[in-house]
Amino acid sequence: MQFLFLGDIVGERGMELVSEYLPRLKHDFKPQVTIVNGENVTKTGRGISHKLFKQLMTAGADVVTLGNHAWNNAEIFDFIADTPQLVRPLNYPGDQVPGKGYSILNVNGVQVAVVNLQGRVFMELTDDPFRSLDKLLQEPQLQAVSVIFVDVHAETTSEKKALALYFDGRVTAMIGTHTHVQTTDAQILPRGTAFLTDAGMTGPAEGVIGMTYESVINKFLTARPTRFAVQQAGSGVVSGCLVSVDAKTGLAKRIRPLLISKEHPYQTL
Amino acid sequence: MQFLFLGDIVGERGMELVSEYLPRLKHDFKPQVTIVNGENVTKTGRGISHKLFKQLMTAGADVVTLGNHAWNNAEIFDFIADTPQLVRPLNYPGDQVPGKGYSILNVNGVQVAVVNLQGRVFMELTDDPFRSLDKLLQEPQLQAVSVIFVDVHAETTSEKKALALYFDGRVTAMIGTHTHVQTTDAQILPRGTAFLTDAGMTGPAEGVIGMTYESVINKFLTARPTRFAVQQAGSGVVSGCLVSVDAKTGLAKRIRPLLISKEHPYQTL
Amino acid sequence: MQFLFLGDIVGERGMELVSEYLPRLKHDFKPQVTIVNGENVTKTGRGISHKLFKQLMTAGADVVTLGNHAWNNAEIFDFIADTPQLVRPLNYPGDQVPGKGYSILNVNGVQVAVVNLQGRVFMELTDDPFRSLDKLLQEPQLQAVSVIFVDVHAETTSEKKALALYFDGRVTAMIGTHTHVQTTDAQILPRGTAFLTDAGMTGPAEGVIGMTYESVINKFLTARPTRFAVQQAGSGVVSGCLVSVDAKTGLAKRIRPLLISKEHPYQTL
Amino acid sequence: MQFLFLGDIVGERGMELVSEYLPRLKHDFKPQVTIVNGENVTKTGRGISHKLFKQLMTAGADVVTLGNHAWNNAEIFDFIADTPQLVRPLNYPGDQVPGKGYSILNVNGVQVAVVNLQGRVFMELTDDPFRSLDKLLQEPQLQAVSVIFVDVHAETTSEKKALALYFDGRVTAMIGTHTHVQTTDAQILPRGTAFLTDAGMTGPAEGVIGMTYESVINKFLTARPTRFAVQQAGSGVVSGCLVSVDAKTGLAKRIRPLLISKEHPYQTL
Ligand SMILES: [Fe+2]
Ligand SMILES: [Fe+2]
Ligand SMILES: [Fe+2]
Ligand SMILES: [Fe+2]
Ligand SMILES: [Fe+2]
Ligand SMILES: [Fe+2]
Ligand SMILES: [Fe+2]
Ligand SMILES: [Fe+2]
């Protein structure tokens, strides 16, 4: 079983790149499950709308994961409860968090869970991601699940690697998002979990991790409040990975990074 | 002119990998200048000693850069003042910081500066890296310099990219360190500066960014004080990059990441 | 010479309390200089407007200081340049910060400087407050100044005390703001500087440091984005201090905290 | 029923002040329960030893609370499990935290619980203090308890006030520690809980919150690793509060800050 994952899709440019490349990637790699991170798809790069969620599904996504920007477009509160394919981070605190932190799919008879997990180091004060996922793995609804794909949305390399080793052999894949820059450490951990510190983003390659240089530099140089603007011009980047899974063991067989950019044209995949 | 750079060398394993691979890399790629980041070379992974500095030079380094761990082994205060090839971050505050934030080499008649610059986001409260390097670039001793190689030691992808774009065309290369995981975004920026968000580390590949899983997980699970132990066992990783420079313009012609690991054997370089 | 200072004035309630109590305080204590912190005077508790600035002056302020919220109401950019009695933190970075970090008054022939200084620990990445004020004290326009009153806007008790001891004997008073809760450590430091870790706020006493409990608790319980609302109902608090100064030496003779609240009626001052 | 509380006791000086003033305070105010915060009692100001714990009990404490420095002297792991009168923060994560987060005393037939709770803002990544105490309050062993005294060890004024209002009417007192500087906001909240943002410290009054100016200023001026030294010389401060409790309702009747220092001699209490 093959999983296709695309990291944080940023702004209009990110949405265009998904429309342009996702069908082609699906055609060429024939994934059974396609997951994309949609925490930055609005024009402001913050949050998601119902319309954009549907566009992602139409373009070929089966599940959309989120991250710390999940809640920035308040429209999400209107539709996440009725949208099981939209997954917010599992470990936001309390019993009343809108939506769910995982989605269960039946893929040709195999039960597949897609989980979104958020780190805490230099981030919001959510619940402990180690124990939150520990707990989920013991819940009844996960017992029939064979394959567990985790989008781990976190800032530091150490927290992501620690989480991956902690869950090694217990989840199928642990793929990082949030830094918007892909790392080169795609690997199968000793007990069979696929890991990548960060899948990277899908959106405008120029500017600063999806935002215009002008808006970001202003923040760094003045320390004053700044409204970041999404980068529009210039070349784009599509980042993600492919994970090959043994559906019987629920472990990963192979992980392969995906990167399409000016420096890495589609043909080189 | 070719530059070879290796990212954060971690512990005894990192030192062994340098001894094993640096001569081979120099033989094969024939760099005119070799720079390595030595902020983590001691057995504890924190700081540097005079003996280890000399070992790095013997193994083939021309300049050793540092980072936020520069000061963790107090022995550095005894020798950094007399060791111009050991460069600490430029932007530690005050007039009395031991050592220097840059080193100037004469490479076949070309003046080359190697700078170490530290980020501030989620890090120590040092001086502003943007303005500190701005100021250095205007100092008289830099006026005869043609090529400027910057090791930018910082946590976040956004601060590193913002710094690189701010100095694009004014420095030759801006190569990130500190996260210990290499990124895939090696690129020549619009005005000619080579950029890579993080070069990655050189040291034990298993464990968590150079430290044992057991020590790191303990910190994450207990929130109590923990002494991290450097990973000894398992496979290693050598991470860095090669930058080809036009010595006349001082701009980069090409940047090529270097990665040697279990998944990426030397032969695939 | 007597100085009257009121800490962070919050929202409409804070403005009403200033109108109600400032004339009375001035009548009773007859300060030569009255300084109030206006970083939270708008209805949202963020920033200041020209109208509100004028209201503060009308109510009896001679100088209005600010803090990290200085820039939250963008209207400030329209009038701060022409308003020398409105002082923003000295150590915002760069040559082009609107307004000034100090104001110089002639008080019956005595030159008095009022400075606003911002801490960095757990705050914005401004310039080093130690060296920024060091530098200001050496500037020519400060040389004729006898009395220097500093509003030090910072989060931690340690940074404020360290700053006060660093400048002890070199400034007249170092009065903390930003935490919105008054401390009991008003004191004259060994070399003559008056110090108080925090003067406390002037505004709604109920709620959470000026904001409604409902809005703040939501942030703590959900870790999701929250818009804080200024507290309207309930009793109010007026917090500040009186500093008696020897205009000849520029040192403080006495510091006396001011607190008016339900538990501490005006009569007990 | 009267409670006497002393905030963070710092170093040898703090221990001396406890020996000198605690018997006198107990004689004069006749508290039924005496609680002191002992997270800083060692010579380094970090953690506690068995010997020092016993000294605190001999001097008159009934319960010793802690904070984020609880674990800094590793000796604690040897005796906390057998020392129910030593209470570490309730919300350290996991099932295997040594010691307990509360202590239950029988005071003339009244069941009294003393709880230590730690904040998270700008602190260690412990469990959510709101939900941790919520959960404790529902545990069977708390059901016979009439009076609940909470030492809330946290950095920011907002987190402490939010916690106090959240538990208002459900606990008897919520007294802040950690900043080492006493605040002036002692109050009975609307539903009967006594609150004080910070009780302040007991120890050397000069220096920076218990540490020498020389060691602390070095950190601020250099951004390099620094070992803080406990202040020995100079005058001392004893800080805390008295809370009068209605044992039947479990609510507070009165809270009265305690402060003994050079500026506030014992006689003025
Ligand atoms: Fe993102
Ligand atoms: Fe994110
Ligand atoms: Fe490092
Ligand atoms: Fe580092
Ligand atoms: Fe404020
Ligand atoms: Fe503030
Ligand atoms: Fe403490
Ligand atoms: Fe503490």
C-alpha cells in the first residue's frame, strides 16, 4: 500500500500547485491514500475554509491534516465537526475541541488511521503529544486499525525525532511538518516506522517559508507588530513524500521524499 | 574556488567520522577552503577543547566555526584569543567577547572571510544578527575581502532564510547549522549568494540529533532536569555542502549538499 | 522635587480612573512631574490614540510612556513624531523608529529626562536595554540633564532588578511596568536610585490583569487563538508611586508606592 | 483556623532567617498550619536536601512546598517518597513522578490539603495546571478534605490570576510563588478564595532575587553560560502571608501579607 503526502500547502500559489501536480503525482505513483497538510491554504496563509477543503479533496486528497494554524480562519468551527476527512491536531486540550485528531479510512478492506499530532517545544501549550498518542493507540476504535500515518507538526528536530523513536514500531509513519523546509533524513527506523523530520511545504518557493521577504524582514528589523503577506510571485515548490507500507504488519517498507522545484524538476523524481 | 563545509560535529563519533571522511572528501573534491562547525566536539557534545581543535585542523579543516555551545567547555577561554582559525558567533554582545566572529584567510592571493553568525529566535539574547553582520561588512578589514562564507547558526527556518535574503549578493554563502538535520533547499539566491537552511550534523545518526534516545526521551517525558548523553553506538552521518565560488565576483556559482550515511553511501555523492 | 507615576492604564475604565483620581493625587501630593504609562489605553487595551493621549495630558500627565503594546494601534505612527511628550521604548532597533525613547522637560530650571526602556526576557527581540541606556546616558543632549526617571517595561523580576542595580546611582528612578501587578519592594538602592519592580496597573481590578476572565481563561483552556476583551465591570485599581528627588544630586530621597483599590481606599494613602 | 505561609526560602541566608523569624511569627500569630516553600534552600539556591528539610520542620514548618527547582538537588529522589510533608508540584507529567503533589493533614479534626501547582507560561512543559488540579479535586482522598491551600508556582501574573479565578470557591487559598518579589494584591476573590499573585521570597534582600548581582549581570551582559551564586551579604527579607480560614466552609475570611525587611521592620507587622 502506497501513501502520498504533501506538506503545508501555502496560499493561492500552494493551491494552484496542488491542482497542477497532485493529479500527475497520483497518476504516476498510484497511491492508495493521499494526505495533504492544509493549515496554510487561505489567502493569508492562516487556516482553511470549506471551499478550499473541498478543492483539496477534488484535487485528489483523501485526508487533510492541519497544525497550529488550524484555528486561524474561524470558518473552520462551522464545518470541521461534519468533516471527518479534516483532521486537527490530536492534542489540543479539553473534551470539547471541535473536530477530531484522527480519521479512519477503509482502504480496500484495510483500516487506516491518519493522525495529526502537534509538538510543544516553542509552540502552543497543548497536551503532551507523547501521552496523547499513547492514549489514542489504546482506544477501542483504533484496535481494528492496521496502518497509522502520523503528520507530526512541530518546530524542533529533536522533538520530532524523539516522538518518532518513541512510537517506532507502533505507528506506520511519522512525517514532520511546520518548518516548511524539507529535510534529507527520510528513513525507516529500527522497528519499522517511516520517518522524515520535515516534509517541507507546497507553495511559493521564493520569499520566506511562504511569506514575502518584505513582510518578514520588517518583523526582524523592527520588532514591531507586522502582518505577514503570502508570497505570490516567483517559482513554486511541491514537497512531500511517498511511503510504501506492508498492510499486514502495518510497518513501512520504504520512504521516499518528493521534491519538485526550479532546482528539482518533476522529471527527476 | 571550491569550499567544503561540514555541519555540527558531535562527540567522539563525529570526530572519528571527520578523521575517516574529511581526507577522502578533500582528495575527491579538492576544496581550496575547508570549514567545519565544532560547537559539539567534546565527549559531552558541548563545546570544544584545544586538543580537539588541533585534531580538526590536522584532519584538514582550515577554519572551525562554533555556535551557541561555543562557551560550554570553559577551556575555550584559554586559547580562543590566540587561535584566529577558531571563530565564535560574531554577535555575542559587548566589547570583551573572547575570540573573533570572523577569520580572514589568504587563499592563493584571494582574501576570504569566514564568519559565524547566530540567530536569536528561540535562542540566547545576543545582538541583532542582521545589523551585526551589516556592521562587519563595512569595517576596514573586510574591504579587501572578496569572498565571504557565513555559517549561520540558528533554530528557525524563517530567520535563516530572512538573513540569507537580506545579505543576498553581499556575501558568498550563507549556510545554516544548529538543527543537526540537513535540508533539501540548497540554492543560489537571486543575487548570487549560496544558501542552505541547514547543513546537518556530522556524528552519530541514531539517537536524537546526536544524543541518546534514552537521555532525551527522559526530558520529554518527565520535564525534569536531564543530562543528555552523546550517542555512541550505531551508524554515523556526515553532512555538509560544497560551494563553488567565482573569486572575482565573490558570488557563488553552485551549491551542492553532501550527505554520507547508511542510506546514502559515499559512492552516491 | 516630587514625581508622580501611574502604571499601565488599561482601557476605558483606566481612563476614567485617571480622570477621577489624577487631579486629586496632584492636588494632594503636588508633584512637579507627572508620568503615566499609556500602552494600554485604547478600548481594546492595546496601544494609544491621539485623542486618548490628549485626554491623559488634560487629566494632568506631563509625559506618557509606553511599552511593548506601543505599536498596536497604528494611529500612533501619525502623531508620535510630533509629540515629544509621548515616549516609546528606547531600545526598539534601528535608526528609523518613530518617536523617541526619552523626553526632556525643563522643570523650574531643572532638566529632567523621562526614559522608557523595554526588557527582553520573554519579550520582543529589541536591542539590549543595558547598553541602549548606557549609550543614551553618554549622548550630548543628556549632559545637561540632572534627573532621569526610567519606566522599565519588562516581564521578569530578575531583569528589572539587574537593570536597576546596573544603573544604580546613574539614574534617579527605575520603576517597573508591564506585569500589571504592584510589588512591595519599593526601595532606594545603595547608590541612590529609587526602584520598584512593578508599579502595577490603573484600570479594572477584577478579571485578569485588565482583561475579562472569560476571554483569558479561554486561551488557557483551549490553546487556540483568542481575542482578549478589556474588563469593564467591577471595581477599579489605581497603581503607581511617588518619588522624591534631590534635584542637585539627581538621586532619589524617598519612594512611596501608591495603591487605591477596594481593599485600599484613597483615605489610607 | 490560621495559615502562615513563607515564600521561596533562598540559600543559607534564607535558612537563617527562617530560624530567626519563624518561631517568633508562630508565637505572635499562632497559626494552626505553617507552610514554607523550600525549592531554593540549598547553598546553590537550587533544590533541597534531607537535612535542610528537617531543619525547616524543626524551625516550625508543617509542610514544605517546592517548584520548578524541586529536582535540582538529586538527593531529593532518595527521600521524597518517604516524606509526605514535602510536596512537589502536582502537575509534573507521568505516573512515576517521585513524591506527591499534595499533603493531607489532620488539624484538630479538620482535614487540610496543601497542594503545590506549577504554571506553564515561560516554564517547563508540565501538564496543564488547570486540569491537573480539577482532577485532584475529584479524587476520593480529597472528598473528606475541608480546607485546600495551594502554592501556585508560576512566572506570569496572568496565569496565576486566571488559575485563582478558575478555582475561586473551590480552594481555600491560592498563593503565588516563583518570582521572589511580593505583590500588593492580597485579596479574597468573589467566591471566597484567598489570592496573592506572589508571596515573595525569604532570603538575601540585596542582589537579584536571591542571587549575587555579579553573577546575574554577567549573564545579561554576555549571553554566555553563567553559574549564579547565592547572595550572602547584606540585609534579608522574610516574605509570606497569613490566611484566616473558616474551617466549616473551607473558604478564606482574610488574607494579610507578611513582609519583614530593612524597610519594613518586624514591629510594623
Ligand atoms: Fe505551516
Ligand atoms: Fe505550523
Ligand atoms: Fe550543534
Ligand atoms: Fe547549536
Ligand atoms: Fe501593559
Ligand atoms: Fe506591556
Ligand atoms: Fe524560587
Ligand atoms: Fe521557581
